Amino acid sequence: MTVLAAYGGTAIVFFGLDFLWLTVLGIGFYRAEIGPLLLERPNLLPAAIFYLFYIAGLVGFAVLPAVNAGSWVWAVVAGVALGLLAYGTYDMTNLATLKGWSLNISLIDLAWGGFLSGSAALAGYLAVKLTQ
């Protein structure tokens, strides 16, 4: 039950915040910075696969260790660290290999990944605590 609560709480916040970012808050920035690189419509299958595995990573590397330690701070710190690592890998690889990829998009996306992952890990931690 703990793993399900952790996954559910993490996923709800991650999906909700990322949907808001990608469709309302950040879309203008992405279009201005890398518009020619964007598909007209996102390919949802690879996105769904990423979300399923990434949420599992947040649960395994941030939420459950934080629950075991009894520390919401651990959930946030580990979530931010994983977000910086994962989004940093994506953004810095794109910056190194793609024409038209900007430093601005890498920095903003990196910050977003850290914030989003830390917030989602905290939500997963709180979801577990609410079920105990």
C-alpha cells in the first residue's frame, strides 16, 4: 500500500504541474526559444513511457527513502537532485548536439525539472504519511 500511495501522490502532482507548465505557463517560452524544433502535436506515447518510469524513479530514489528516514526534507532534496540529474542530462545533451537548442531553454528546463521533481517527491511522501 505504501508504494501505491507514494506512486499515486507523486504522479498526480508531477502530471498536474507538468501539464500546466507545458500547456499554459511555459509553452510561449518554448515556442520562442526552440519553435522550429517542436512538433505540431507532441507524440504522447514516448511521453507516457517517460512519465511512468520517471515517477517510479522518484518513488524509488526519493520518496521511499524519505519515508524510511521519516524526513520530508529528504524527499524534497532527493527529488530536486534527481530532477537536476535527469533534466540536466537531457538539456545538456541537447545543447551539445542540436542546432537551434538554446542555453536559455536548458537553464529554464533544468530549473523546472528540479522544482517539479522536488515538489512531486514531497507530494508522494505526504501521500504515504496520510495513509499511515
